[in-house]
Amino acid sequence: MSRSSILGSFAGVLALASALAPIATASAATTGAPATTAAAAATVSVRAESLTRELVATTLTTTTKAVVKDGDAQHGCSGTSAAGALQQATGGSWTATWFSGLGYSVAAIDGVKPAGTDYWTLWLNGRASQTGLCDTQLQRGDDVLLFVCHDAAAPDYACKNRPLALVAPKSKQLRAGKRVAVRVVTLKDDGSAVAAAGATVRGAGAPVTAGADGVAKVVLAAGQSALQATRAGDVRSAVLHCTAATGSGACGGSDRTAPAIAVKGIRNGQTFAAKDAPRTLHGTATDPSGASVQLRLVRSVGSSCSYFDARREAFRRCGSVRAPLFSAGDRSHWSYLLPQRLPAGRYVLGVKATDKAGNADSLRLRFDVAAPRAAATAAASAPRVETMVVGTAGTLLAARTVTASAASVTVGRRSCAVAAGTPLAVLLAARRAGGPGLAVVDQGACSRNPRDAYGLFVTRIGSERNRGQAGWVYKVGRRGGTAGAGDASGPFGAGPLASGSRVLWFYCRVASRCQSSLEATAPRSARPGAPVVVHVRAYDDNGRGRAVAGVAVHFGDAQVATGSDGSARFTAPQRPGRFVLSATRPGLVPAFPSEVAVR
């Protein structure tokens, strides 16, 4: 390795301090700071490789913010240098030592510190850099590579491990399903290359081994492929991005293809019945490097416009600026669970997917949700139902029977009518009976007509408010409701609650995976001293039940934990009477209590 290569890697081996000193004198200003002239901000690729794994691989745009790694402001490197790019790429997760005239010598990246005579070396555009980390000013399209130079020894301290590179096929008509020849080469310090026989190319179906000429014939699938070459003892190649289709395609060193986006369950122009309105927005964003997905949801009712605010989990009136995007994650199969089914209105759903190279694509769908049927109104009879309210720290309202009569609730400055026999009417009846207070927002257009209450959404009960994907939900019997709590068509769009129903309000910790609720069943009566078997099951949002062990079941003065079959066995008290049966377990919603008559 030449002295200039050792300088570019920052060298080398600290044991060569005497050899490096003349270089420092020749390249540095008398102040000891590296001689640099800051360049303009540029979009570059940065990669860092340890001996065993890729630490970072990204594309970024440099800034002019100075980089100081040792706390001395005099030791600042331009943000447009290789040091600045490394700082951005790793989020500052690297350490270095300052050498007068040379600038920073990398000690560790992402906690990886070379051992023995190994050291971090800097390459630029496929060759060993002739300047140090601070002196290497970057321009648009530069490829920065830092890797651990392995087994470097006297006299030349050359790296035994060499960077690999993939040479793209010359053809610009790459077809999916056809063999394509890519060439793997080993790079030398000066940028020259030799065939990398035996290297393995991955990213297009089964791995392919390069022949003596370094050529590997791969079969590209339709769409995007990310090819990468590896060989034991060498530094893996940068990714070669290829796009193939039934017609044509091409390969390139940089990813310039945006993710492929699809929305599932919603078609452009589709109209949903109120009971079938979407609650989960989901789809796919396909890209070899992964993609982050953002959504925008706008609703119109007549001349009224509102957009979904993910932070507040509610629709807000449109303003003078465009509705903001909200995140749906970075999974290829993305999903976002709304607080409840979408109320009636006309919607525009925007989806934007961005890959790690900054390529983005978007699509927009229009769909409608029809207003609920007018069959169920405030004229419905007021049912007598059993209800219970459970918060994060315990029961806010013990089980009791209430009359779910028609009522009204204040939303802002409006008084909104609520139909009898709705889960919201149950909650309002519980409040009148001494239960906790509540707060409601309107995601629709509530009025004095109870048919317009379909968009009412409970945001607080007692002192507990909805937070992100956690918040208040209700169940009727064993199932979570699918309609808004005030929807006059009932909790499932099939009519109001019937007398004798059980309505459970509880604080769901994660909206897409609410904790299960318990149900304990036992005979209604038993003889004194007779055996009593209690069966406990836990039910999810869809009403699917399972036996659950470790539930504390209380019957009279006795307590027994359920076994693996979900059952607990008691002996009925010797004295006659009515005894309360309850079931609880941390992390699950307690069961409605019941009574067993001993006689």
C-alpha cells in the first residue's frame, strides 16, 4: 500500500507514526488543522463494513454543519467532507482521534473497533482515497466506503481483504425470467479490477456462484431486484439495483425505482354500506430496500371538509394548508387501524411510499361510505342492559343494570342527540347513575337528529384519555362493536341493543390487539357442600374464546386459580344464600360478576 493510501485510510497503523509524520508535514497547514476547502452540499452514498457485517448503507445529502469528535472546536471538519457524511450516516455513532495535519483517524464505527494491526480505511468511488477523512470533500454522486482493513502487515501494510464490485450488464433490455450476466470484480487501491472467481451473487432467486471470469448468470424476477456479491475474506459489494419487466429493464449502481404501492380492501370509486365501512387501512409497499409508508385521509360531507389527525385520533376541519401525512409504518405489508369504522361521507385516501434511496411514489383513491339505515332511531324502546367500565388501573364503574334511553351529549358548542339502545346511550346512562364523566368528539355531523350521531367517538372516560393507538372501546357480549358508539343502527349495524345485553367499556392498550375480556360460567344454583365447577374463557375482539390458566376466581370467601383447561373447582358453602362469583387476571379485562344461589 502506498503512503497516500495509508493517509487516505488515516492510518494506518499507529505504530507507523514516524513514517506518517513527514506526510503530515507535507499536507497540513502550520496550525495543524487539515487543509480543506468546504464544498457545496451534495447527494452521496455512504457505506461502512466491519469484517462480519454491513454497519450502514445509505444515500444522503451532506450539510455544511461542522463535525467535531473530540470536543475541541479547533478540530472541526466540514459537513461536506467524508467525515461529515459519516457523521450523518451513522447518526454520530463513531469515534476518532485527531492527528495534527491529518485530521481525524477513525477508531470505531457503531462500536466496532479493529483489533491488532487492523484499521479503518477510506475509499472513494472504487479506489483508496488519497486524502484523509476531513480533507476528502464530496461532490454529487460520490460513493464513500469505509471498511476494516484486515491483516495489514509490514512492509506495505496492504489490506488482505479487498472490496468487491458488481459490473452491470450492458443490455438495457432486461427481461423478467431471463438469464442476465453480471460480473463480479475485486478492486485494487488504484481502482483497477480483476475477476472475482467464486464470489456469490444474491438477490435474484437462488444464490449464483461466479465463474473463473467473475461472471454470474442470474434470473431477475419482475419488478425490482437488489443484487450483492460476497466472497469469504473480502468486502461485500455495494448493491446493484436492477429493474426487469415483461418488456424491458436496466441495472444501475443507484436505486432510482420507487416502491410499488397497492391498497387492499378499497377500490377506487367504491361505495361501502355503513356496517361495512373500512376501519383498517392496509396494503403493500414493495421495494428491495424497504419503504416507509405515509397516509392522508380527507373526508367531505356536503360542503364540509375534514381530515384525519393521527395524533388526536380524530377528524379535524380542513384549514388553509394541505392535510398532513401520517405514518403507517415501514413494513412491506403496511396497516393502520382507525379508532372506529369510517362514518358516512366521501373520502380521498392518499398513500405515499418512500424507499431508503429517497425514491417515492404515491397513489390516490376515492371512495364513499353511505349513511346508516334510518330504521333505528330515538323512537326505539330503551333496553335494560348490564354495563361495566374498566380502566387501566381497575374498575371505574362496577357492573350494574341501566336503562339505555335516548339522551343528548355536548360536543363543543353543540347538543347532539343520541338514540336509545346504543353503546353511547349506555355510557351516558351509567354517568347519570353515578358513573364516571366522559368526553366525546364528533367525526361526522351530529345534530338534534339521532341518526346523525354515527360519528360520535369517546375520547375520555373518567381521567383516562385516548393516547395514540390506545383508548376506549366497547364490547357487546363477547364481541367488539364495529359501528360508532352513537350509531343509531346499533353496535353491529343490525339494530339497537336488546334488553339483557351486556355492554363492556374498557381501555384498550393497543387498538389493533386489545386485551381479551374474561367470562366466567357456572351453574346458577348448587346444594350446600356440593362441588361447583367454574369455567373461564378469554375472548378477543372478534369473539373468539380460549381457555385461560392462572385466573383468580372468587366464589364467596374462597379463591381458586384456573388450571390449563380454564376451570376452577369449589365446594359450595354449607349455609344457604346467594354468593358472588368473579374472575380476574392481570393483563386481561375482568369478567362481569355473577351469582350462584346455594339452597
